[in-house]
Amino acid sequence: MKISPFTKEQLQWIRSSLKIAVVHGGEKALPGSYIYENLSPRSTKTYQPVACDIADALRESGFQHVEVLAENLALPQALKTLGIDLVITNSGGLQGFDSMCHLPSMLEMLGVPYVGHSPMTAGVLDNKHLFKHEIHAAGIPTAPFVTIGHGESVNDDAKGVMLDLIEQEFGEAFIVKPVSGRASIHVHPVFKRGELAEMVELVQKATSNTVMIEPFLSGREFVVAVAGPTVFKDGVLVERDQPFSFSITERVLADDEAIFTSMDVKPITSDRLLKVEDPELRSELADIGSRIFNQMGLHTLVRVDLRMDSRGKLFVLEANPKPDLKRPEGSKLSIVCHDLAGEGMGYHDLIQSLVFNRLAYLHKHRSTTLAHCFTEEFFSLALA
């Protein structure tokens, strides 16, 4: 543990002075949201209710200037008019290809600092095949895969060779999925190789994008949330030596479930999630999460999804660049909040951790980014 990057007085100054906007995806159907309509391979969801949860948590934690805005054509002017100092990105994009990149790209161009992934990182995380290439090159275990683009077929010679190798190692069952998507939408188990071509065509038509085929892993399924090293809990900000891995959880599959379905299909309730208690397994999952965080140069929250094969070997499925941050309510949970209590933290602590972690990083490494809002008064409080 290292000393806090900010004093208590500076933390209070941030809460009372910084103007923050939580930005959600916007409603594509609203007139004036864009100039022309574009295709959207990634299924549309605004995430507005979660943006309101985040904003409420900030207000309840003492932040005095918090807005909720939509990502659309009017956003740049709204940020300027309101004098927003910092944006929390909670958007999958309004429309178009690589939509996870759009909001951070806009903010980079506008010069508005934000809590979120850089544009290129967001794009790599959201394109599962690119992400898997990246971590495979770093020696992080992920299952082999084949991509089928427009004009390609599972029956092409090169694709057939790769599918043969996958089948030899993992068996005849496969998963067909979009390379970019959310909530397990258009993700299909295929248990007969002869049915792959039909399923690939179905997903290509639905997404107008490249499709990925990977082996169906029949073992247990896990997640680990990973965030930056600056963590707020017990009213104190501390800086850790490594990324913060938490909510290390097993996703429980029902007897009729081949894959874990999202909250869009079935509510995420406590009976579907189990805290991983085994120390060796917890350590392995936390280590994989931290390695991905460091390898990708991440600065904010991701949720790493993993699954075992029939022999109990762990493979990384994906790293979700915008994991759900819904405020826990009764039996309904968000996966990344599942075991916050085990870290001695609550929802408000997590949201503040994300904000303070980003500010601490920018303050240390990109101080000019905060020159518009970190005033002489703020710096004078470092001596308090």
C-alpha cells in the first residue's frame, strides 16, 4: 500500500467543486440524435437507469455537481454549456461500428477528461477476436477460435483446418458469437459441426459483422472484476501496488443452460452467483485478471469472464469493457458488485474508487488534462 494521492481536504474539494456528467448511450429513436442513421452491429441499449444509479451514488457521497447526459449529437454543446470537468462513461454507443470507441474518442477530441477506456483500448476489448489475439500473444490462456468474415465460409480450406484442430482438442461442440456484442445476444451453442454454417449465416445477417467460432467449454464458469489500484474504502483513499481484483465469483449454470445468460434474458440473482472460496482458485483468477489489466494498459473497470474445459483448465472468454454497474437492489445484483462486502466496501465506495482512481492517474501522468479544474486552491490543500 502507498500513501493516498490526495489529502482528505482535497477529496472533499473534489466532491464540492468538480462538475461531473455521467453519460449513457442515448436513445437512437429520438429525433436529432444523429445526422444520418447507421448500422449498429452491437445491439442497442441506453444504460440510462444505471447512469442514474451512478449519479445518485455520487450525490449521496457528497458530490454536489452531477448531471446525467445522453451520448448524441447534442452532447458536446451540453458539456460546454454546463462546464463539465469530468465525464463518467456509461455508454455502449449510440449507433455505428466500433461504437464503444465513440464516446471516449469524442471526449479526447473535446479535451474533456473521463472515467473510461481510451478509444483504441475500448475497441480492442469490444472486438473479441482482437482481444483474444492480444492476450494469447502475452501467454494468457484463451481458447482457439476461427473468424468468418463477409465472403468467407466455414467450408473454406483454411477455416476447415482450424476447426479440425479445435475439434481434436475440445470435441465437436462449438460456440458461435458476434465479434462485437453484449449480453450474450446472438451467442449460440452448436453441438453438431454440420450446423455451423447455418448458424454463422444467421449471426452475420443479424449483425452485419464478422462472426467468431470457438470451442464450447463444458466446465465451470467464473468472473473477476478488475479496477485500478487507487481504492476508496472505510472513508480512506489508498493506492495499492497492483490492480484491484474483486468479486471473484462462479456463475452457476442451470441444468438447461449451456451458457450463462444475461439480465436481459434472466435476472442476475444471488442463487446464480457463488463467491469463490478456494484460495488457490481465487489466486489464479485474480492473477489472470491483473495480468490482463496490466497487459492491456487498462486504467478503469473491466469484468473478465472465464470458463473451464472438461479437464478443469481455465480459459479467458472475454473482458467486458463496460460491465454492468447497476446498484444492488434486493435479490437483483450486478456481477461486479456481488462480493464488494468481502472487500469491506459498498456500492458508493466502488463508484468513488473509479472516480478517484482516474483523477489520481491523470494528476500523476497527464496533469495538463486537469489544468482546467484543479485550481491553486486544490493544490494548496495538499499541505493541509
